[in-house]
Amino acid sequence: MVEDAILISDRDNVATALRDLPAGSVILLSLSGGEIQVKLVQDIPFGHKFALKRITRGEVVVKYGEAIGVAVEDIEAGEHVHIHNVRSNRGK
């Protein structure tokens, strides 16, 4: 079975698409405490992130167990997470 996305840490609030994922897809991801299911509300390109849960404006975005940026607007579960809605921590 080909995996749709990767989730590295239970602390992550985003996952990364391992292929192009169309809106409406239901993605199942494993956590140490069980599984999480996310319905995508937008197309997610290969290599891009999507929110696993609602991320509110000002909340830290976590990938691979590390803070990678801050949400500059509210991001709903299943939405594309990218430069249009996250301010990166890099270079600060």
C-alpha cells in the first residue's frame, strides 16, 4: 500500500504529502496513540504540508517535532499549509 502522507512526530500539527493529493481525499495517519483521519479541503501538491487540526493565527506550526513557523491566519484541518499562511522561523 502506498502511503499518502508522512507524519514524523506526535507533536506535529501538519503532515507532508507523499504524492499529489486531491481535495476531498481522506488521509489516515498513524500516531503512537492511535490514528488520525483528515479530510483534505484543498488540493495538496506533492511535498507540501496540510493541517492535521485547526491551527489558529499566531499558533506555532510544528513539523518533524520542531517549530517551523507561525500561522499568519487561521488554518482549518485539511487546508494547504505553505508560505501564504505561515511565516517561517528561518533566518530569524
